[in-house]
Amino acid sequence: MKSSNHYKTWVEISRSAVLNNFRAIKSILAPQAKFYAVVKSNAYGHGLILFSKLADKLGVDGFCVDSVVEGVKLRQNGIKKAILVLGPTLPPNSFHDAYKNKITLTISNYEGLKRLLSSKYRQEFHLKIDTGMHRQGFYVAELPAIVKKVQPPTSHLQHLLTGIYTHFAAPGNREFTEKQFKEFQKSVKIFEQSGFTNLMKHVAATGGVLVDKKYHLDAVRIGIGLYGLWPSEKLKKQMAKKIKLQPVLLWRSIISEIKELKKGDRIGYDLTEGIARSTKIVIVPIGYWHGFDRGLSGKGEVLIHGKRAKVLGRVSMDFIAVDATGINCIAGDRVTLLAKDGKDEISAEEIAGRISTNNYEVITRINPLIERIIAS
């Protein structure tokens, strides 16, 4: 286990919290549903390789990534289980890399299908169906034509098509989710009537898994829940008594300097905040480059020895100044930017509320170059 002693900022990943979340979600899964861990975008800020190795040891059945590049990194680091790319595959050499590393692709439009047909490296793929989110995917009306393109004698791709899936736009909206599910069932029927009877079918991410077991199908794609967070406040209110999730990520830094300011002094870029009383400030060597959002200027908070301390003035690229008046601290002491410290906490949801975004963005935007360390 790495030590944090040599870092000015680092992220701690709780092994016990990951285990708790895996077991909690696994306990409500339909028996036949395979558990795919969604580790795209640097595992939602938790560290692609570090987190994937943890999930692999826990016993997940496979992994979902955004790109072939992410999939190759998993293979290079000893991950042997199934890998599904959720995003588009664009550069021509990506087909070769997918083929070489046995990485399953997603095909979601005609252009992607043409690129696969024209490549000499043809790897397994899943078809993405747009049932109402209107992002990636074929419409149901397009599927009869797609079937003809992947069936013999037109194509040799029939054995490479191994799955079909969609993505729910708002799992907490039961009416719209059910509408999407019915569209997906139409899609499945079209393929089954054409002889594709062994496709892996999946529709549910964390939200879909929580709201109804019938959405579990052959596999589920678990992202935010595995990291101990909720897809939405609505689902949290509905389901928090059903399963207990524990946030996995803690983000910490240190105090690099302590200063005393007088009443009337101003602080930071553009002198945006005035000091109303004699104030002890501490300097923390992190800023918006690290992922501490500039929107937290003058209103964000951190924890020092379990006590809240307000950000003063502008968040700059590599520093924040914090009001530590009344807190007994010295240079080198730890500062908690996100998650629990003692009896208090600063959650991703709280930070998201301060800057008008969601918990996904807060954790995902933590700079990937910051060291991730496994904690107990």
C-alpha cells in the first residue's frame, strides 16, 4: 500500500467501501445477470487501473470502458475478463487493437458499421439501440435493414454480433423507462426472429437495477453505485432503505502555509473578497487544475481536523486560501476536500449543489494525474 507522505494532494480509495457496494448491489441482482463494472473516464475519477484491479478481485464478470484505448490499458495491466467499449470506435487502428486484445465494441450507427465492415480486423460487437435517450444508437425502425447487413450471405458478421443493449434516460421516471424497455423488447424480437437467439441483452445501469428486477436481463452495467454514490436524489430517497452504499473516494491535501490577515485586507486574484475581522488563513496547494472547481470561489469549504473551513477569494490554478480562524493547525496538516473526515463530511452531492452540477462531474473531474492510493 502506498503512503501519502510524499504528496501534496492525493485520492484515497476505500477497499472496504468497494466491497460493501459490490455485495450490496450483487445481493439484489437477478441470478442470471452478469455484473459489469463501468470503469470509463478513469473509473469516474477513482483511477482506471487501481479500481479495475480491485473490482476484478471482488469477482465482477466484466468491464465497460469508453474507448479501445482504455480497454487496452486494462489488458496491459492483467485484466483478462470481458471488456465492452461503450463509446464510438473511430481511428482505423482501433479495430486492430480491439481484435488483438479481444475487446468487444459498440456499433451504434451506419458509419460505425461501415468502418467495421471495411476493416480486416473484425472483432465482436454489441449493437446500441436508441429507445428514447437520443444519444447513441439505432432506432427500432432501422433494425430490419441492419439485420440484413449482418446476416449471411450479405455479411460474415453474424457470429461477431454477440449483444444488444440500450440506456435508460431517467430510471426514476418509471413511465418513460417502461416505454424505453418496451422499445427494446421490440428490438430483441426483430433479431430473434432473424435467427439471433443468443445475444447478450442489457439495459440497466445502477438506476435501472435499483428500480425493477425485470430490467436486469443478461447483464447489468454498474457505475455510480459501485463507487458508493446515487444516480439521483430521487432514487436515493426511494431506495436508501433497500441497500446501503458507501462512498469510496476521499480527496485530501495538506496545509502548505499559514498567514495572518488584518481586518480590511483583501485576498486572491482580482481582490474579490475582503476580510471583515482578523483572520488566520491557510494555503492549500490545489486549485482548478486539480479539479477543485473555480465555482467554489468564496463559498466552498474544506475540513481541517474535522472542522469546516471556508474558501476565501478566488480558486486559482494551483492554490486555495481557507479561513482557519479558531482551528489549531500547522503546516503539513491534512486537509480533506471531499468525503468523510472524523464526524463530518463534505460529500460530492454537497459540492455539486454549490456549483450547480451533479455528483458524477465532481468526482470524474478530479485530475487523473493525482495519485490514487488504496486505503482500508
